[in-house]
Amino acid sequence: MINNSSKNESNIEFIVADEKDIDTLEDIRESAFQPIFDSFRNILGKTIYEYAQLPEDEAQKELLKSLFDEDSIWKTWKVNLEEVTVGFVSIRIDKKAKVGEIGLNAVHPKYAKRGIGTQMYDFAVEIMRNEGMKVATVATGGDPSHLSARKAYRKAGFDVEIPSVWMCQVIE
């Protein structure tokens, strides 16, 4: 059974989020991902970014909203520190395959470098373990702007990786 609320020793509380939390979570998502989108723009250049990446970046806002659709396969927790929402994590449980997945998640940059992300991922893995999952997965970028996410995932025990490379060219 998935818990609706959990508090740990560092005053971080995990509370199941709902539609009324979308604006707060969107602010966190936008603040956390803007440096990543800026990095993508710098790496890809104007043309490739505009055509290949910008639509994906813009769609992320709708992805966040879709986590709360009635038929969504995701459950999302907000992460509160001293009653302030500082992050969120979405989790998908596949009982048939026995695989849990961490999906869209973020910690507001004002609260970065405090171990909140690692605690969030530890929480997600514990939910998966309690639900009988045998494997936990998460996907992230291999670019420099995702370095802190990769470090937090590794600290939370994600230790098997399959590198991926996305290659592009302008064909005007």
C-alpha cells in the first residue's frame, strides 16, 4: 500500500500531491529545469534547439499536469521542508513487471545541495520496495546540466547505467 504522507528525521515530509498543488509544482519544475533548457540551447545551437528540443521542453508543463489525470499511471508526492513545498517526485509502479520508475521530479534550486534530492529518491525506492518491486529505474540526461541529478541518483543506489547519445545535425 502506498502511503499518503511520510516524515523523516530531517524535517522533510512527503505528501501525496493533487491538482491543487499543480501551480506550486510547476513553479518548482520551471525553476529547476530552466538552467537545463538553457544548457541544451547552448549545446545544440539555435536551429537544432528550436526544432528538436524546444517542443519537448515546452511539453514538460503539460506532462506535469497529466500526472494528475484521473487515468494517470503516476502518483506524485510533494516534498515539504518545514511546511514549504521544495520539490516533488512522481513514481510509477508496474506490479506485473515488478518494476518501479521515478518519473518527472525536481527540487527548487533555492533548496539545492541539501541532500533533498537524494532523500526524495530514497523515499521513492522505499515506496517501490514496499509495493513489491524488484527493480527501480530512473532516466536522466548525460549532459553537464544533469550532473547533480546523476550524483543524487547514484547516492540513492542507482548503480547500473546504460549510456545513451542523442546526435543531431542541421540539414538546411
